[in-house]
Amino acid sequence: MRQVFALSLLIGATSHFAPTIAFAQSADIQVPPSGNAYLQDNRGPIARSQFGLCWRSGYWDDQAAMTGCDGQLAPPIMKATAPELIKLTTAEPTEPPIAPIQCKFSTILNGDQTFTFGKSTLKPAAGEQIDKDVLPQLRHCGIINAITITGHTDRLGTDNYNKQLSEQRAKSVANYLKNKGIVTRITIIGAGKSQAVTICSEKSSRSNLLKCLAPNRRVVIKVQ
């Protein structure tokens, strides 16, 4: 009794789906004599999925596209439309990447505005000048090869004293840049009084002599 009942269900299910299968296979598409761009079923026509889409072979290209397989499908087929053929277009050439900006500039910190006479501690005005004239340029650079900071003094004092003072002043500027997040290698040079930019009379008073020699007391930041 159970076998009879199961057989009845099988027959009923087959009869229910038979029209759909016949409907999907009613529009066969024949393979053209000169091409093998599609797979064939055992009856000869192009093999198709349950939604009416053709199975392509490894030899398919856009020149082998057929009506009924690519573009508008030939009715009567379930899922009556397939995606339209995509028109191949030549991609527009992309612009070459923009090269990073290479920096090359220098800034002079005047001694009297940067340090107290005979001292190596940066004044607030020096920090403001670095923030305004140096840091924005450094952060805008794509490539920084080197930063050189050179300290200079006037001729007052011994050679050894001026060399040490110029190095300490250059180091103070370098530490300020590092504290601001600059990680590029920094070279410190103490030039002492060897590179004077102005010459003053020996007959001047002490105060006038200090004012005259002020341009020699400086720190130069050079970026390459």
C-alpha cells in the first residue's frame, strides 16, 4: 500500500513539472557549423540552464555571441531576458602619480631674538619663528633628505668658548624641532665665530659693539 502511494506521488510530481521542462526546452538554439563557443547537450542544440541561459565553452569570446544566448533571449524561455551585451570600451589612460614635493630652503634665527647674549636657551620669539617659518614647510614636504642646523657667534670671547656656545645653540633648535614631531636626521654644526657676516669698529662702546655684532650671532636651519 505504501509503495502504491509513493508511486502515485511520484507520478503526480512528474506531471506537475513536465510542462515547465518542456516549456524551457521548446526553443532550442543550434550551434553554428563554424563554431564551438557553446557546450552542446546530447541532442545536439546548445546546452542551457533551467533559466534558459547558454553554457559557454572555453573558446567563447564576444565575437561568438548569439541571439538567444547573449543579449535578448529567444522566447518562449523562462526568465525571458538576460543581461545586455556589454560593449567593450578602452579604458582611459590614468594620470601618472604625482611625485612628492622635495624641499630645499633655509631659515635664519637672529641671535638677539633667539637667545640671550651668551646663553643657549631658546627665547619664546624663536619658537614662534620656527612654528611660523619652518614647521609648515617641513610638514608640506614629501621628501626630506637632511636637516642641518649651524650655530654662529660673534668674535667676543675665545675660540673654544664660541664653538661650544654655537653648538649648544644649534642643539637647542634641533631639540625644539624634535619635540614638534620632526623625525628626520638632524646634523648639528658649531661654527663659532669663524663665519662673521659683519665687521664692527674696535672703537665702539660695549653696547654699540654688541648691537653691531648682532647679525653674527645667529642659527641657520638648512633643509635639503
